[in-house]
Amino acid sequence: MPALLQCWKSGGRRRSRPNPKLLAHHFTQAGLAGRAAKYWQLAGEHAFRRSAAAEAIGHLTKSIDLVRSLPESGAQAERELHLQTMLGQACIARYGYAAPETAAAFARARDLVEAVGDIQQQFPVLYGYWAVQYVRMALREQNALAEQTLALAEQHRDPERLCVAHRVCGATNEMMGELLVAREHLEQAVELYDRERHGSTAFTFGQDLGVAALSHLNWVLWLLGYPDQAAGRQADALSLAHRVGHKNTLGFALMYSAMASAYGRTAGSAAEHSEALLELAREQKFDLWTAGATVVKGWAIARQGQAAAGVAASQSGLAQWTSSGAEWMRPFFLGLLGEACALSGDVRRGLGALDEALAADERTGQCWPDAELHRLRGQLVAVLPDGGRPDEAIAAFQRAIQIARRQSAKSWKLRAATDLARLWRHQGKHAEASDLLAPVHAWFSEGFETPDVQEAKALLDVLR
């Protein structure tokens, strides 16, 4: 027997025990599959808790292969279920939610959890499988899984499970443009979250539940027209993410903060968050976050005057994002690319990106950015060579306002109304422009320092 194992069996008389990875190697070489699987699992768990996703995947995969070589039994199925669930979470961090590796791990875990019937394991598996469908933007499947998760949570009334259920329902409703319902779910998730009791959820669900709920709520509040409240939730999410100390949770918070800054048109903040995320994602090999941060950073530097470099970066990031299988946020990212192209002077290329974005939204049903995409399209057709196409621009702005009104997306509505009022002013329709914009602007009770509210007020001052 190797000296290392003799030391372990003798009660560890040496000052330090060997680490699980070394033991796993020795038991594997000795042909002791059960023991080797145990220590590969421990090595994987240790790597996962250090947020070393790539290392964790390697160790957990070896453990799974060994477990599946053992005689079939209930205990073996439970053991593999735990491993597949953790492997799925590690794949989320390493490859992204929509990656084939992630989907395969959670599909296998779903089969196992139904066979085992373990309610404790059912929620992490349901959540993981929902996350795969969410990022792939399979809305029918994700909505069914969200409803199933909520129904199951309400049967057992456990705060953590209810928090999970309201978080997934809120995120699903958000993508569908059902913003008021999304807000209700996400506020319940935030209220249910307890930092002391739920602080380990990052290792069960891939991100801390509180950070996830706050990040989504940040978006929804901004869309509903509460930019100051949204900024507060964004700050809360980032602060909590740093306290949790889980790398993928911090990446999640930074990604959401970067994207929120982009749709809030604050290029400096978007650049800052995306650069911080890029540093983290490259260090931890978080491929999806690297791609998303690259898109946002490209848009930010285009807004800051480096249009050609911005277009190149956004295109590169979008290609990486698409290659992962992710449809979530892809239409919005195409909108950012379209805006960057227009800033570079290539309006027709920008319109092509916007048309692709609108087609993707129609195909997937993630309609939350539709109003903004139509507004951007109106901006670009208005400045086409040879005088633009003002009638088409007006129709696009009116379509944006209609969608925003239906979704209660006051921020999108204000932005589209400002653009339409500006165009009408140029056409000499001052009264129509003022009548359109004044009530939309008057609704806002906060956000007076934001670009959108300030632009609307400046235009109204001219119109009056």
C-alpha cells in the first residue's frame, strides 16, 4: 500500500492529511472505484466552493463515471443525482446556462430526481433545468417549470423554496414583458431571502438567491419608471455579491449591472462594470460572462467616441454569446450593436442588426426589449441618406410607445415619446409634440438626474 494511504489509515499521525485529489488518484490506481468516486467528489466539491469551475468539472466527471460503474441501487442513483446537480452548476459557471454540457447534466439529474423522489434535491434540479430553458429562451418550457416550482413550493411552504420559486417566476414574467407581475414575484423573493439562513444558496443554485432577485428587480423597477429605486437595488445586489464571496454570484451581479447601465444609457458605468466583469470572468474562465461583458464594453466605448473599436468588440462578444446557445439577451445585445454601428456612421448595418433583433424576439417571445428596439429603428431610419424616411420613423416610434404602454414600461415610453416629439418639432408640429410628451414626463416622480428625464424636460422647455 502506498505510504500516503498508510498514513491515512493509521489515523493521520502526520501533521496534515493528504488532500482529496491525491487520495482519489491513489484509489483510482488501486482499482477501488467506490472510494475513488468518494474522493473525486470531495475534490470536486472543494474546487466548486473555491469557484474553480473548470477544475470542479473535471473532478466531478471522474466521480460520476466511477459511480456509474458501480452496481445499480437506490443509493447509487442518489449519489449520482447529487453529483449531476453539482456538475450542472459548475457547467453554468464555466460554459454558460445554454451550453450542451449544462443541459446534459441537468437533463440527467431530472431523470434521476424523478426516480429517487427526493424533495430536497428536486428544487436545485428544477431550478437548474429552468435556467437552461431560460437562457435558451424556450419560454413555454421555462414558464411551465416556473409554475411547477411555485406550486411545489407552496405545498411545502419552506422560505428558501418559496424564494426560489418567486425568483424564477419573476424572471420569466420579466422576459415576457409582464413587468407588474414580475415585480410582485421578485419583491416577494427579496422579502423571503434571509442572508443568515440562505447564504449557502449560491453553491446550490449557481448564484446567491438574494443577489439574483435583487438584480432582476433592478431591471424591472427601471423599466417600470423607477430609476432611483432600481439604482438602489443594483447597489444592494453588488454589495451582497461581494459579501457572499461566490465568484459566479459576483459575475452575475456585475453582468446585470453592466446591462442595466447600458439600457440606462450611462456609458461610463457600463464600461466600469463590464471591465470589472471581464477581469473576473477571464480569471475564472466564465465564458458566458466574458462574452456578455465584451458586448456591453463595445457599446460603451462606441458611446464614448471609439465607434469602430466598439463595433468590433460588440461583434466579437455577440459571436461568442451566440455560439454558447444563449438566446437570452441576444436581441438586446443586437440593439446595442445596431446603435454602435450607427455611431460609426454605418446606419444600414445598424438597421440590419435591429431587424435581426426584432426577428429573434418574435421567434423566442422575449418581448421585454421590443419597445426599445422599435425606437432605435425609428432613430436610424430617420437619418438614412437622402433625407431619411420620416413616416417610417414616426410609425416605429408610435409602435414603441404602444408596446411600452401595454407593458407598463414607463422608461421605454418616455424615451420613445421624446424621440417622436423631437421629430414632430422638426416638422413644425409643436403642439402635438408637447401634448404627447408632457403627460409622460409628468408621470415621473424620480430619476430627475437620469439622461432620459433630463432630455425630455429640455425638449419640453423648448416646446413651451
